[in-house]
Amino acid sequence: MNAMNPQIDLYFEQGCMRCPLGATPECKTLLWTEEMTELRRILLDSPLTEELKWSIPCYTFEGKNILLMSAFKEYCALSFFKGVLLKDTAGILVKQGENSQAVRLIQFTDVKDVLALEPILKAYIEEAIEVEKAGLKVPYKEVSEYPLPEELEDKFEEDPTLKAAFEALTPGRQRGYLLHFAAPKQSKTKVARIEKCIPKILSGKGLNEW
């Protein structure tokens, strides 16, 4: 079994600490401790390395991100970064969201499900490692295929530096912001999201980077 990362031990004790519920009985992580403990055991029994990224457990192979383990209100999950490239012979992978192109999740709501799926999970982990070894890439949509919200265009006209900073971001970071900004129906909500993200954009960070 691979070494357990002390940072992940702390995550199990108090959660990701990205919201006020961290280290309280209402923390989402603490709702799924039993299920995630078994998932961690399975993951550590693989060639993956256990790390803490984005304040949650991330499992890597030779420095490449393979999957995340995370807790939600309704379930806990394993999220494969290139899940769309897996064969999913058991039919258990689901899209993370409507616009998710690459990531696919396996959701768990009971420790019995984790134990029952253990052989399949190990096979999926091995397949994900092979996908990475082979250097396979997810065929993402071009950034130009995503509509640019009118509110963001207005901000670019007001602040050319913001426009330059946005265009300097990686395509993945740009996609993340465009989807985030376009989601609300009300213009004022879009504007609020854009303004909140301006410091991150100017610093070259993605939507979920801290």
C-alpha cells in the first residue's frame, strides 16, 4: 500500500475548510467519512500517489492528475479527470455537469456500494493510468465555440488590461470562466460573477484556483 499523506488525514478530520462548515458536524466531508475511508484504502492500493490539491484529495501518476475524491451534500465521489476516455464497461460514470467535457464521476451513497464495486473501481483506476501513459488527450471544444457574454465584452471594453489577461489564460481556464459567466439568466448576476473573478483573471488563475 502506498504512503498515506498527512494532509489527507487532516482533510478527513476537518474537511476542505473552504466554507464556514469546515470542522463542524455539518461539513460535507464528515457526512461520508466511512465511504471515503474505504475509497482511500482502494486508491492507496494502486500505483497512484496521494496529494492534496484544491484543498481536496487528488491522486496522481508520475505527476499527472488522475482523479479526485470529494464530498457533496448528496453523495461522495471519485472524479476522473479524463473519464470521458474510459470505456465505462459497468455504466457507472456520470457527467459532472451539463457542460463537462472530460471529467466523469462515480457517485457513492453507501459504504456497501463502495465494497461491492471494489474490483470494478480497481479496473477503472488501472484503465485511467493506462490512458495517461498513452498520452491520450480529450478533444475539447475550441474556446471560440463558446459564446462571449455581452457583460464580459463590456468589461473588456472598459478595461483592456482585463481583456489581455483573459486572453493570456490557458484555454481550459478561459472555458471555465465563460461557462461560469454565462450560466445565470439575469444580467446583474453575470456582472457580479465577472467582477468577483477579475482579481483571479488578472493574476492568471483559473476559476477554482486559490
